[in-house]
Amino acid sequence: MFIVSEFEEVVKVQPTHLEDDQVSRIIIHLNSMLANKVVMNVGLCISLFDILEIGDSIIYPGEGAYFSKVRFRFVVFRPFVEEILIGKVKSSSSDGAVLSTGFFEDIFIPAANMQNPSRFDVKDKVWVWEYDNCGDTVDLHMDIGETVRFRMVSEQFVDTHPGVDSGLLDTGEIATSKSKSPYSIVGTVREPGLGVIGWWTDL
Amino acid sequence: MEVKNPQVAVLSNHEVFDLLKKTQENTKVLGGMNHSTILYEVHKYMENKACAFQSPDKIRAYLIKLKNMPINLTKKEKLMLINDPPDSVLQLSLGIKDFYDRLTETETEMLLNASRQFSGQVKTDGVISEVTNGDEEEEDAN
């Protein structure tokens, strides 16, 4: 689920912080810069792991701040494809269900990846697995807030940098969704053992 | 900012849990709202999972046990066995590719016993503390 990634960044320390400890200033800067942010093709950054190297600090003419080149490692949320993860159902629609781990909310289970056979209950807005129990069909609901075990199938990184999706697209192309998340995961529950955890303990 | 190496190493959930707890306690290294929020949310996700009850010694002992078994497991499979110790054959089969071809019945039993011993008697919402006979039957049906 979690990995360690290595980065390099030039950290600027303002003159007001000159008397503070350099290392803790750099740690605060890195944590506030990266925590809870998605880095393209890396993942969702969580917290600083360690600092490998702090280069010589430079003061540029006309500037009171000093700049140091820092090599550091960060804890990143990046599950691998095929990994079994646990999440909670956040919302459901006829397209599928959105799951959340609490800190990451862009996990999508498309309708095609639901247990077979499943249907979407329009009235209650939940996915229902029509489990065949020796001839009787038992409806197993996937309610909002239920804990679900799922397998990760694919991941997608989208550049949400300003300008990329600001209508400056090629002619004929329509901007799909405006609020696309930079990092999203597609999962499946279409295997025995996957789906709401209670399904496999109470049966 | 430059990405030097997108993946230096993989961490087990317990390592992350431990690290984040230490970071949360040390207010001198907190980087504003974003950082506190993610620390809180990850902690909340993990506090009732298996990783909250593990210790480095237990994980090490478990890994040595796995290594001494006649089963060859990949790194990722071992990671999943640690993060979410299986409690039933069905759950075990999810994390291991081609499970039914690769493992014999005795090997399965051995792996399951080790995993149960590793997770102890803790009851979390991700791990079932007891395997009922119903589960076994369900397994055969598949």
C-alpha cells in the first residue's frame, strides 16, 4: 500500500526563520509542500520519511532568504496492481460504487466489476449481489459505509495542472469532467472473497 | 521539485503506522493543515486494522517462518500476508496467484496456521478472529 520515494527540492528559508534550526525548517517546508498532495506517476504523498542530504546553502544577491538543495524521501500511498485493499463505500450509482479509505477517496468499482449477478437498486441507491444459495436467491446489499475488500485493477494519473483542461483543447474535443482527480484507482470485487467483509463471514 | 526515484522501497502498514505516530507526536515537524489532516486520516484508517497490533519482532519472526516453508512466495504476496493476515483459505487464496495450483493442502494449512498465529486473537474489522465451518464448506463449493 505504501512506498518510499526519493525527491530533490531546493528549499527556500525566509530570513524571519534564520535563527531557527535549519533541519526542522526544511522538514516543515517539505511536509507542508507535499503532504496530502498527488505527485504525477508517484502517488499520494503522506509524510516525510527521512532527509538524505542537505547541500550547501546559497544566498542570492538582493535576497534575504537562503536556498538549500535537499535530497529526501517521502512516504507515498501507491498500492500496486492486484493488491487486495480495504475501503468503505462512499457512494453508489448505476455506473458503479465509489470507495474511500478515509484519506483517499478516488477508488471506483465499475458496474462490470461487481459480483455476478448484481443489480443496482434504484430506490435504495445501493448495489445488490443476487447470491444464489442452492437455488434461493439471496439479496446481499452493499450499503453506504460498509467495509469492502477489493482488488486493485488499474490506476490513472491525470494532469490537473491549470491550463491543461481549460478549454484550450483541439477542435472537436470536448472537455469531459471538470473536476477530475489527479490520481484514481479502479478496483474489482468480482471474485469469491471480495466485496463486503460480512458477506464472507456470515455465510 | 525533481523525482529522483519513484519507488525506493515498499513499506508495510505497520512501519507507516509507527512512523506516522511518531510524526504526529512531534509537533515541531508538522507542516500545516494538509499534513495534520492526512496524518489523522491515515491513522484513523489503520488504528483498527491488523497493523496496529503488530510489532517489528513479530513481523520478523513471521517472515522467517514463511521463508522456512517449502512455499515460494513473492515479495508482494508476503507484504499482503503481513498487512492483512488471512484467516480463511478463501482469504488466503485472494492474495496468492494461482493459489490452488501452487499450494498443496498441507502447505495451505501450514500457511494459514502461521498467519493466524501471527495475527493472534485480535479482532479487527478487516480480520475475522474465528473461522467457522461454514467458511470451509463455502470454500469447497468453489
